[in-house]
Amino acid sequence: MSAHGDVDMGHTVAGWTGTALALMGCTGAGVAVCAAWAPGIWTGLGLVAAAGVVTWALHLAGWGKPSGPRPRAEWHWRTRDTVARTGHAQCLGCRVGGPRRAAAASPRLRPAELSPAVDGGG
């Protein structure tokens, strides 16, 4: 058993790629600060920003995961998310991904939720 218990920690291709790029960018910017090299600082910070964009693009391509726990069969980090094309409900990244994905990802109200319940009792 791991230190986190038996839970899905969300290890995905998108997560690992973004983390690696951000770590390289932070390291590069830190080394550039120590060397007093301004272009290196901006290059490192640019790589950190690119890490966010790459992670988001990979999430939209299906290499991320939806919010919340996944079934145990989908815990492997290279498992592709099959519903990513339609968008995930409650996912800001999917809503920002464009109007079609935003419409698919927006939470839909069921008819019973549209109007308040009528109390039939006396």
C-alpha cells in the first residue's frame, strides 16, 4: 500500500509532461538568475507558460483525466480518456476549449431540477 492509500492520484501523460516541462523551465530560470543572464530567465519562464498550454492541449486530446476518481481499470498513466472529445462536466479546461466542447461540458439540468418540487401533502 502506498503512502496515499488506495486512491487514483491522476497520473496521466498530460500531467507528467506538463510537470516535466515546468520543472525544466523553473530550473532554467533559476540557473539564469544565478548567472545574471536575463534572456535565460525569460526563456525559462516561457517554458513554464508553454508547460501549461501543452498540458491543456494534451488534456483536450484525451491524455488527461476528468475531475474526480476514475475506475481502477483506468489508473495506469497511459490510459486514454475516451470521453475527452465531448468535454468533461465541471472542467474549466474543457469549457475554455471552444464553443462545441463548452456546450458538451456544461452541466445540464434535468426537467425535475428546472422547477421547484411541488409538495403534494396537506
